[in-house]
Amino acid sequence: MLSTKRPSFKIVIPARFGSSRLPGKPLLPIAGKPMIAHVCERAKATSAGEIVIATDDQRIFDAVSALGLKVLMTSPDHQSGTERIAEVARLCQWHEDDVIVNLQGDEPLIPENYIETLASAMQEHAEMGIATLAAEIHDSEELFNPNAVKVVLNQAGFALYFSRAPIPWDRDLFAKTQAELSSLMPHYRHIGMYAYRVNFLDRYCQWPRSPLEQIESLEQLRILWQGEPILVKVVPETPPAGVDTADDLARVEQLLLNR
């Protein structure tokens, strides 16, 4: 069940111009507005106390500034959005216990209540450094799709492992068929939105890439490799996918127009 608590938190929206598959995508128009404007509207519909767009490109800086929103220029050398958010926290001098939700600049369809749920999870677990979201998988094709990241949870709701492989592997069932889902326990798809505490970001930026992270190409495995717990909140369904290609752009535009 989604939380109805209205916490105070920050939102940082990393927005890079240089995408290999769709250059300049934060500024590409969707339903008459640049994509980044739609993402900012999602953020503004929440109870966040502060919203910051973090970019490394002057064109994005100028476009967001024209919308009357706070935007910061950050280093072009970051290897991930998490590192960019850590720089924002330092520039803004946020307190070590402040909660930051990472809202990707190419996710214009993320439900506002998912953002609230993630922030609430961090407020309810003051000891946690990071939390993320997942939704139950109901289709075997999704389970066996390597582009859909899966997560296995323990009984307390913490991540045991993330993988592109179908986990947990039902040995007896999947030896017979891969057209069905296991009835022994649910399968979950990871939704790549995170909430962090500032002091966690300080630790994260000191860690090298881990072998698990490199082999699966999943940044969150660096965290498990270091022995840090990741709290996972289960939401009712996976939101529509973000924008990575021109086809995605057309799909998202049609969904927004239909609304």
C-alpha cells in the first residue's frame, strides 16, 4: 500500500545533453514542451521542499532557467547520476541527514505518488542510506528479458540481489517451461528511481566499481558489494518506460496527449 505521509525532502533531476542514442533528449519537444519541463512538473506536484536540476550543458541550463527553476552546472566528468547528485548536495550544503530523491531527466511519466512513497520510506527508516522501488512481474516474457532488471527481496523488504537474469530461478518449473511464473514466491522488477541520504552519497563516491557491477552493468550492485542495505518499496505496477530512443519519444508523447 502506498504511503500517504507527506515528508519533506529534496528532488534532484540529473539532465545530460550527451546521450549516445538520442542526443539532447532533455530538450526534445513532447506535446509542445521540452521533455525536461514534463519531468519538472512531476517533481513540482510532490511535497518536495526543494527541486534542483543538475546538468553539464549550457543549453539545458538556459532552457531550465527560462522555466523559472533552480538549475546547477555540474562537472562533465561524472560517471553516473548518483555522482552528479552528490556534487549538488555539496554545492547546496545540504545536511548529512537530508533525503534526496533522484528523478531522472528522461522519465516524464513517473507517478508523483511513487516519488512520495520513496521519500516516505526514507523518513520512516532513519537508519537507511538508500531506498528504491520495485513492482511485481506478471509476465514470463518480462522475467526473461535482460533489459528488465529483477530484484530479490528478503522478508524485511531489503534487496538481496539485482540481476538482468530471471531471479529467483525456479529450478523445477523452469526446467520444464519458461512460459510460466513461479508460484512459490513473486518475481519483482526493479524501478530505477532512488532516494538517498546525503551522508550515504559521501560514502558512495569513495567506492570503486565492483566486479558485480561491471559484469551485470548495474550500478546498484556496487552498494550491495560494499555491504550497504538497500530498502525496496513495492508499488502496484511498473510505470511507463522512459525515453532512450526516438521511438520512445513518440510513445511517451502519445501517452501524454491521451491524458
